Amino acid sequence: MFRTMMYSLMQYILYKPQEKAFSGLENYIQAFSDPLFYTSLLNTGFWIAGIITFQFLLGFVTALILKNNFRGQGLARSLVLIPWVTPSVITALMWRWMYDGNYGLINQILRRLGLINEFIPFLADKSTALGAIIFALIWQGFPFFAVMLLAGLQAIPQELYEAASIDGAGKWAGFRRITLPMLKPIILTTVLLRTIWVANSLDIIIIMTGGGPGYSTYTLPVYSYIKAYKGMDFGYASTLAVFLTIFLMIIVFGYIRSILKSEN
């Protein structure tokens, strides 16, 4: 971290070692005048908000379903974990094939259902590329929420629901007055952890689109990676990494502050 901060204050391009020198805040000033920085920052916001929101909702619904006793419950709980344990490289390659604009499975299904007349190039279209990758990551990450929330649901004493039922509370009242408050610590922890992980993820984007088409799937980690390992500009790449750190710190500190306020 210290070295990254030092590099962010330097002109440090690997193929120009003779020009390596301290430049102060020049990289930071350059970032504020760089359109790609704002594109990446905006995409990072959409990336985090979209993925975390739908992963949590899908995971919560899955946990509520798996909590009930039904035939094949053990098998269902095992199958839910498949997206989570699948390596990111395999996940990215699988979804890239399914999204393919010529022979992809998703296009084939939509065509046979009569929902489209022509195949959609999901990953080659600027308007759909980022959303397509977000959907893939939602699929990969929702089991984390499902498993954690299921563990929390199973830890809630059944006597609380029975007492509430005797007092005349319905299922919705029990969910709102018992389930959500009891799950609050788990919800806050899982959302915070997943936010940090998702914000730093770049492997699936790199494999599926490489940041394209154009710059439509650039996020701050992707832009930093491309600047460092394709442009060999470690100074500016480090600056982008510092901005990502600051962005995450603002989210984390704001989140923790809201938690502390709610507990007081």
C-alpha cells in the first residue's frame, strides 16, 4: 500500500525508466481531467449497486425457501452452492459462451420463445455489455448471501414466532418484527464484505470483455489493471488504485457510521 501511494506521486512508466521522477499531485490532477476516470468511476458505482442489491435479494429469497422442510432439501442446499464454488475463470468463459451473438444459448432460447427476431450481441453492444456481466456476477455471488442468511434464519428461536402468533401477529408482522431485526447483524456484515469484494473484482470483466466494447465495461480496478499491465504506466495506475481505496473507504466508513447510529 505504501509503495502504491509512492508510485501515485511519481511519473513511472516501465518502458521509460530514464524519465522516472517524483511528480507530486500531477497524476491526481490528470485523473480529474481524464474522461475515462469518470466513466470508470460511474461504472464502478453501477457495478457495486446493481450486483449487491440483486445478490442480496436473490440470496434472501433463496434462504427463505431453503429454510422450509421439503423433499430434496439437502440436495437443493448443495446445488445452490455451485455458482459460488465455480472458479471465476470458468464462470466468465461459461457466460461468455452463453452470451455469444452467433451461437449463444441465451440467444437460442430467446429466439425459440419468440422474444427476439435477431440474435443480440450482448457483450459486443455498449448498451448491454455491463448489464450482462453484472447478471453473471449476480448468479455467481448470490449463494454467499443465501448460505449466510440461512444460517441466521436457523438460529432464530422458533418460540419467538409462536409467541408472536399467540399475540395475533401474522406472517408479515413476524417477518418485519422478528426475522429482520434478528438478521440485522448478519445482513450488515455480509453486505459490507460483499461490497468490498465486488468493488475489487476485475477477473470476470477482463475475461468476458477486456473492458470493451469501447470503454463501456471499464471500472476503476479494470482501468488501473489496463494502465499498469498494458500501458505500463504504474504511476497513473497506482493513482487509480488510490482513488478506488478512497471510494471504498467512504462507503465503509459511511456504512459503519450508520450501523453505530442505529445501535445507539
